[in-house]
Amino acid sequence: MAHSQTSEVSQRFQVLLAFRNRNFRWFWLNGATQAMAQGMQFLILGWLVLDISSSSYQLGLVIFAFGLPSMFFALLGGIISDRYDRIKLLISTRFCVSVLIFSLAVLRIFDLLEIWHVYTIVFLLGVIQGLNGPARMAVVPDLVDRDGISNAIALHSMVHQTGQIMGPAVAGGIIELAGIGPTLLVNGGLYLSGIVFLLLIRGLPSRSVAEKATVLEDFRAGLRCIRTTPVLYTVIGMTLAFAFFAVSYRQVMPAFTKEVLEIGAGETGFLLLAAGLGSLFGNLILASLGDFRHKARLLMASVMLLSVVLTLFAWSPWYWASWAILLFVGATSFGFFTPLSNTLIQLNVPSELRGRVLSVLQIAPALHYLGALPLAMAADIVSWPVAITGGAAGSLIVALWLGAWRPVLRHLDS
């Protein structure tokens, strides 16, 4: 009886399993500050661009200017993260981001900001994001044991979604109270403060690195690993389609809410809070499941449900109905799909190739931003509801082709 009670308590608290590792706790705290900053960043940039240009197309183009270099430099970032110290890479890139955000704030506060400044700084932010992303994802398994990888990824994703909950709401409130310039100062300060926690991480395991390999050879090794591992190219393909078609709506939310729901920055931030809350709940459920068996089956279910609820959101004319629907959008997208796809890849790739393989997966966040431009253009031509519905349908078609019609994921669950 005592043994069964102990097992029950242990099962109940396995949601916090990865926190047993000191280094992971510091990394998680760094992730909390970074997630808050990222949650604020694109709401601030969205209102900044709309304030300067009053154009949804310009907003889509600015987001595109972030996504394009992020996509290309992610491939280089994966090679760098396999060759060099991942923590030092994270520290240097976070510092550069904070400097760029502070520069944007100073230009805005002193009324010197023009649209070309925004394009330039956003482009540089995209470059740094590309270099940073693969290292941030690849370092997680270095912090925990193999049995704790799934839990660590879910907890890392959970803190990211917490930032998506708080960041937009905080940014919207500060914008309405103090303006965009002071909000950018807070944003840059958050990026800078997270570096302290990275400096406290110690004693990571050494990694074997192939000697005398060129950058091109390293890149080919990563692609070869993906090509010869069916689960990798299946999950990565689904994730890239999901990113481009389904979740790019988040990057142009200020334009959508302004034109369709006719609300301001504060209410838009509160609307994005719903998606973040849903993501958080999904991550908590996923973390509590531990190393469960049917990951691929849940992955497919989440992307199918997402296409339905995202379509409902696109056509909802009522603010509170949209808020409630976004809870389910957040749970199915960043609550289940994103950490599940990450986990399946991390479990099926060797450590020495992890950064390069994850650099290809890191194209997905870049596609969030690249997808914003065609989405905004489609909305200008037809309407926002039709454009977002088309994106949800595109993601579903690719998922059914790769995940249901082909047998790879079915065999993975068998």
C-alpha cells in the first residue's frame, strides 16, 4: 500500500521531473525572461509599424524581413551550435538582441525613427534569431537525462507560452499608458536580464565533434541524417507546413484585430493572452504525461483540431467568442503540436548532429514570419477570414499527406 501511494505521488509530480537538474532550472529561468521579451516584441513592432505607415502590407513586409534571414541563418546556427559552446552562443546573441531593441527605443523616444530603421533592425534581429534558435533547442538534452527529455521540452515550451500569455498583455498596457518608446526599453531590459541565468550554468557534458570538416560537409551530414530517418523528414515536413500556413496569423494580429474586431493595443494583447493560456494548459498536460507512448497519434490529432478551431476564430465577429476560441488554438498549436514535434525529433537524432538537424526544424519559426506577408496580401485582396481559413486548410492537407496517408507515424505508435 505504501509503495503504491509513493508511486502515485511520484506520478503526480513527474510534471516537474526536469527541475531536479540545477542547470535546467537556470536555463528555465532564462527562458522565462526571454519568453516575456519575445511575447512583447512583435506586438510592439506591429503597433510601431502601423503607427508609422497605417498599412497591413507594410506590417507583413516587416515581419517578412525578420523571417527571411532567420530562415537562412538558422542553417548556419545549427552548424555553429554543434561546433562550439552552446551556452556562450546563447549569451552573445541575447546581448546583441538587447542592443538592437535599445537602439530602436532611443530612435523612437527622440522622434528620429523612420520606417527604414525598423526594416534594418528587424532584419538584424532575424539574423540573430537564426543563429540563436538551434542552440537554444539543442542544449535542452544536454541539461537532463534521456528519460527526462520529453518532460524538459514540455517545461521549456510551457515557459515560452507563459511569456506569450504575459508579454502581449504587458506590452499593450505599457503602450497605452506610456507609449511605444518606453515599452521598447522594458523589452530590451528583459532580454539583457536573462543573460545572468545563463552565466550560472556549469559542467555540461562534452560533445564529440568531427575534425577537419568544412561547413558544407557539416551541413550535408545533417541533411543526410534527416533524409535517411523517415520519422525526421515526416515530422519536420509537417512542422514547416504548420508554421507557414497555420500560425503566421499571430504575427499580423494587430492588423487583424484593428480591421476585423476594431480594437486597440490593450485588447489585442489580452486576446493574445488567451492563446498563451491555452498553450500553457496544453504544455502542463503534456508534461504530466511523461514519456508516454502515443506521441505521434497526439501530434496528428492536435493539427487536425487546430485547423477547425483556427477557422472558427477567423470567422468570429465577437471579441469574447474569439478570446475563448483562441484558448483552443493555443492548446492545439503551441501546447501540443510544437513540443511533440520537437520531442520526436530530439529522441531520434544523435547528439553530435542535433544542432544541424534542429537548424532545419528552426526554419519553422522563420516561416511563422515569412507566412505573414502572403497572409496580409491575401487579406487585402479577399478578407482576413478567408485568408486565415485558407492557411488552416493548407496546414491540414500537408499533415494528412505526411502523417496519415504515409505509414511512418502509424508505425512509430505501433
